[in-house]
Amino acid sequence: MVQIIGYFVSDLTTIVQARHKRHNNMFRALNRPDILMTALAAAGIMMISMGIRQSQGLFVAPLNDTTGLGIATISFALAIGQFTWGAIQPLAGAVADRHGPRIVLIAGILLLAVGCALTPYMGTGFGLAVSLGLFCAMGSGASSFSVLLGAAAQRMPAEARGAASGLINAGGSFGQFVFAPILQKLIQSLGWVGSMWAMAATALLALPLIGKLTQSTHATHIQDHDEGGVLKAVGRALQDRSYLLLHAGFFTCGFHIAFLVTHLPGEVNLCGLPPSVASWSLAIIGLTNIFGSLYAGSCVAKYRSKYILAMMYGSRAVLVAWYLLMPRTEWTFYVFAAGLGFTWLATVPPTAAIVGKLFGIRYLATLFGLTLLSHQIGGFLGAWLGGLAITQFGDFGWMWYADMALAAAAAVINLPIREAPVVRPATAAA
């Protein structure tokens, strides 16, 4: 029986390889032990940093009950964190491109832990802006997408990068799936102060993984597609129309995610549902995005990334419209979360792939970091305007309409993007 099953699996594998050669070559490359270890180490770091960051919305209500600062003030501190998380990405990426990712990742994890540990001592809006808006956000950003994807891409062949980016991205989603329900239970049992300290201790668990990621000696040869250094590379990128269109679409992604991750617990409360619905909804988003990220990583090798992004953004507009038409029940939130979760952070692999196709991987951490800055400018507005909406109007109605309109616009904006390497000036002259 074992032999029969083995023959069947072997034949099936041959058929699949014949039909989807590129797809399978990508995953076979990822199955090399050194490459797989690099991707898993980056995914583990992402799981911790993003799991902590994406669960901070659960602390809004407890913080407000304890400090009495108001939802708008707390939302503004988290909105600063959204912007800071994006602003640090190109800076951290530039340092990693020049000096290596190890020092950047260690500093980021330590800063994240310090920010979580200091938050219980902050009783003012300014204090929260420093601990959550600066320290936590800078630490999480420095140990997140731009540095991790850049470090991984430079340590593996081109055919494995799509699958690796999907796996690393899935690590962040798995962190949200794990952290959200656990933190909700910790808040209920230990209080939000004890939960913050628990997050600080958890952040330090990422330190051993940094060595596993950066110790790889199998870094690929990096062609310098942007001769003249990082500043000239950035200057040429900012003059590229496709790069700017990619930024515009990613802005919407940040608006959408930050609004939901910050204010979904408040929306659940407005509907008269228990807080567990919010934590489980965030967990479902993280769980389904694991599959969405892996699927997006595989699609990058088969389809044009701009079409993948257009479909993702378009599906979000449809899902928001569906949510607004449905009764507000637990299962409505769970189905909504599952649908959104499939594309939640799955936009990262195709977005990073377009940046890599346009400009190569020499300055990928820096250039993709700038794209993430655009994402987080949208995130700042999503978190802050959500707080203003609930304060001024008593609900999030206008935010839902804005979210739906921006998602539809992002689907259209991605279509004119061209996916071809940028021709260097020297090559054009020759």
C-alpha cells in the first residue's frame, strides 16, 4: 500500500510539474535547507514583530478606561505609530543595505520591547505617542518587511524569492492569529498592564532568530542596477511612473488595514457584541492571511503582479459593501474577517515583486521601504480619522464608505503599472 501511494504521489507530482513548471521550480528552490532556514527565520521575526503591532487595537478600550484620555487621543498616538512604522522602513532599509541587516534587526527588537515595557507608565497623550507612536513603531518597523524581505532576497536565488516573500508574509499573519486571542485573554486575566509587559518579554524571543537569518553564507550575487549609490537609486525610482502608481495603491492598503486593526474592536462594541468577537475576528484575519500570503507568493511566479493587486483591492471594495448590507452578528464579522484576511497583508509579495522587477534587489530594502512609507501615510489617516469619526458622529459610517471608494480606486490605479526592468542611463546611451 505504501508503494502504491508512493507511485501515485510520484505520478501526480510529474503531472503537476509538467503543467506548472515555474511554480514548482520556485518551491523546490525553497526546499533547500539553507534557503528554507533563512525564510523561516525571517518569518519567525515577522511573526513576533507584526503579531505585537497588529494586536495593539485591543488595548484602546482598556487604556481609555484607565487613563480617561479619550478614544481620539489614543487613536492619534496609534496613528503616529502607523506613520512612524512606515517612515522608519526606508531608513532601516538603507542602513541594512549599507551595513547589513543584523544590527538593524537587533536594534529594532530591543526598541520594540522597551516601547511595550514603558507604555504602562505613560498617563498622557504625549507619553503614549512616545511609547506606542515612536518606540514600538520604530522597533517593529525596523524588524519588519523592508529589512526582512531585503535580507532574504539577497540570500537566495531569484526563483525562490516569490515563495520566500509569501512565507515571510505568512509569518506576520500567523503572529496576528496567535497574538490576538492570547492577548485578549491576558487582558481579561492580568489586565492591560500585565499584557503589555508580557509583549515586551515576547519581543525578546526574536533575538536568537536574527542570527539564523543573517548567518547565511549563500547570499546571491547582487547586480547593481542603480549605479551611483542609494540616493541616485531613490531619485530615479521617484521619477518612475509605475513606482508612483504602486505607492498610490499601497496608500489605500495602509488606510484600510490601520482603520480596521485600530477600530474593529470599537465597531464590535457599537454593535453590542462581546469583545471576544473582535479578538477572534483579528485572529481569523491572521489565519486566512497565512493562506493568502502563501498563495500570493506562488501567484507572483505565474501572473503579473499588478493584476494580482488589482484583484485584491477590488475584492476589498466588494467585501466592505457586503458588510454594510448585512446584519451585525458574530458570524457577519467572522465571514467578513475571513474574506478580508485572505488579502490582508498578501499585497506585500506582489508589491515587493514589482519593486524588484523595476529596480533589481541591490536597494530593495530601501526602495520597498519607501513604498511602505506610502502605505503607512494611509495608515496614519485610517487610524486617526477613525478616531475622529467615532468622536464626531458616534459611528464609523463615513469611514466605511471612504474605505470602499479607496479600495476600488486602488484596483484601477494598479492596472497601468509596467512590469519591466528600468533601463539604466548608461545602457540607454550605449
